[in-house]
Amino acid sequence: MPRTRRVAAALLAITQTAGGFLAPRPKCSTALRAATQEPVAEITAEPCNVVLTTTNCDFDSLAAACALASLWGRDPEFSLVPARVVMPRGAVPVVQRFLAYHKHVLPVRGFKTIDGSDIEALGVVDARRAARLGRSKRWLSLAQSLHVYDHHVGGEGEESESLGLHATEVVVEPVGIRADTGGLAYETTTARDADALAWLLRKGASQAAIAEFGVERISGDQRKILATALRTVESRLYRGVGVATVAVRSKGYVPGLAAVVEELLELTAADVLIMACEHQNGLDLIGRARPGAATVDLRTVMSKFGGGGHARAAAAAVPENDRKAMGAPRNVLDVAREYVLGQIPAEPTAAAIMTSAVVTLKDDATIADARRLLNAHSLKATAVDAKGRLRGVLKMSDVSKAEKAGRQNDKVKGVMRTQVTTVSRDTPLARLEEILVTTVGRVPVVEDDGRLLGIVTRTDLLRLRNYYGGELPRPSALGVSGEAGPG
């Protein structure tokens, strides 16, 4: 296979963290190096291993690169020469600030201080495409061996209490975990992430340093874009999912726009938000989505524009050809939005998610009967019906009040609540969610003639949103059917 195809295959064949891609290469000819290497300034001529971050390096990319460089420094196969971390083209503002304090104690070197002909082993982290390596991608054909690692891919690591870590490594690695997991809040976070963070804390990770350097601060340029975006953002509710889009423009490239999009997502309360930012160097698309938009995969959306990322966080630098074909940035944004809308299925209705077997109490049952029913099924309330038609709702508090008044033998029809919020079988999920979250925690589903069909509860919402992997407990009110009491 030609060398260029081997390199392309290496970047696509991302392996597990414990593995990596290894492709031995012969030393390249002087003529090839001369043809591919730009003139450099202040070159330090020394054999070395190099670990590349992505362009516009973020914390998880920097942490992964520093971790690999650290491991190579302990590996007899790689430790004969120093390992350097190189950021091909800049870093996001929060990383820039961190490096301003810590660069002198990290193995970070400038791109122009490395001669590609001196590279023995070349490591690549956090990148699935050579395009994300910027100008450093020419080194892929110069290094003696190439090793590609992706910390997003599953794999089993090993914990070693005897492994010594530099004090600053114990800072950058936990901050990287915090960035990649949203402080252990992203839905893709695993127990392994938490274990790794706990291990670093046992090794002396500084919570004060994590708190100081791990939180992104919005710059003046970012605030201006945020203010403009708040005025011009367009939102729509589609099949129960709030989708927002906004197009902005800046004079020059503004790093760290992901933080602006995340802030805008919170301020608009949208489920999905995509921003298009036009600047003198091109057009960037940045997207963020909440876990509630379960079917939306922004990584797939951004791949249509040559980008990538996660299902809930992705971005793309729109290629010039696509920009010319689609025209104005708003047109590009509209295309991206249509990709998102195409991933949203038809909105479920009450009939699809309700619990149809409901515990009910006949309206001529007594308060004593109601107490026995509620206790038997561990319920806080029950529907009251007559001949299958909903007549009201009786709560445990109503029963207790009647008992204190000595009314145990009274009929429940004289105590029950008759003003009950109900929905039809065709009520969409968005309306159900509005009722359940803002008014009552359970809502009966009835036909036009009052016939009780089922019940929708907050538990049904949680199950539908798939917020919890395991089986949720049944609702503690108006639950599944059992003995319905006398009547």
C-alpha cells in the first residue's frame, strides 16, 4: 500500500486506548523532507518523539497528549529520546490561560522548534482525520513510526498505585477529565471516568487548581457575540424538541466559541442549538444538544460539513466549496438544521406512553375501603370511577382528613376531588410534559365521554427520556391495577 494510503488508513483505524496504531516506516529521503518541510526558525536539532494535539487544542486533547508523552517517558522502547507535545495551531482560551502558568513545567514545544526529520515516534491523540492536525500533518510521512490514540474509544486501562506523577501532570489530567465529561455530568460519562478522577485525587490532584483553571471564562469578544446571538437567535418546537439556530459574524477568528454556544443553550432553554460564525478565515458551525434530544446526533450532522465531535457536542469548519454552493451563512445553517430535524422522530402521544392498567376506586366505596386500597398498593392517590367513567381523584391526605372527622363510613364521592386535569389519547408529549412538570405529577387519559383509558406520570416521562438505564419504580400514585375495591 502506498505511504499516503497507509497514513490515511492509520488515521481512520482508531484503536482502543490500551492499543494504538503502529506503522513502522523507513527514514524518508532528504529530497522528500526538503519538499515537505517549510523553513523553520529556532530549530532545536535533536532526535525526539512528538505527540500532536488537534488544532485549536482543548483541555481533553492537551491532557491526552501529556499523558501519552508521560507514558512514553517511562517506556524503555520510547524513553531513549525526549517526548514533546506540540499544538499544531493554537488553543482555546481556557487552555491558553492554563499554559500561561504551567507551560514551563509541561513537555510542550512550539511547532517551529521541531524539525520533522528528527521525529522518531509520532503520536496523535483526539483526532480521527488528518485535517485536524493542521500544518503538522506533513510529519505523518516523516516519522519513523505513527501511533494513533483516541481516548473516546472504550478500553480497559490499568491502575498503578506505584506510578509516580509530576505535580503538574496531576493538574492537567483531572482538568482534562473535567472538560471531556462536563465535570462528570455528560451522559457519556462512565464509572471509569470517575475512577480515573478519584485515582488522580489520591495522587494529589489540586481541587483549587482544577477550580481555578478548569472553568472557561468568556472573553470580551465572546460576550459581544453572545449579546448579538441572544438578539437574533431563532427557535422552533419540532415534534416536541426545541431547535434553535443563530448566525453571527466577527471581524476575525474568535477562539472558544463553544463556550458561547453552551451559554446560549442554557439561556434559550433549547434542546438543540447550532451557531454559524462567519469570519475572515471562513465559516464555523458549532452545535450543542441536551440529553433530552435523545435521537439527535450532532457528530453525524457536522460530518456532512467535514467536521466531527460527540453526539451532543460537535463542530465543523465549513469547506470553501460547500460555502460557495450554499451561499450565505444562513443557508448553510438552514441545511444543518434540516439534518437535525430529520433525526427527530414523530412525537409520542399519551396513548403511546400511558399506563393503561390503573388502580381505581368505585365512587360508592367508603373511606375505610379507600384506606385499605391505598395501603395495599402503596399509593398516594387513586382515580375514582363509576361505570368506567372518571369521576374524580382521591388523595391519601383526603382520606386522613375524613378519618380525623370520624367519617370512615362515608362514601368517597363526598370527599373526592372532582376538578381533575385530564388529557386525551392524542395529547402530544410536549403538552404532557408541560402539565406534569408545572402542575400535577399525574394526569388521567380519558375519552370524550369520560371513560378512563390510563394514566401518565412523571415516571413515564423519565422512562421515555431514558434518563436512567435500569427499571424505574412504578408510580406511587394512580399506579398499576390490582384489586379495585368494592363496588
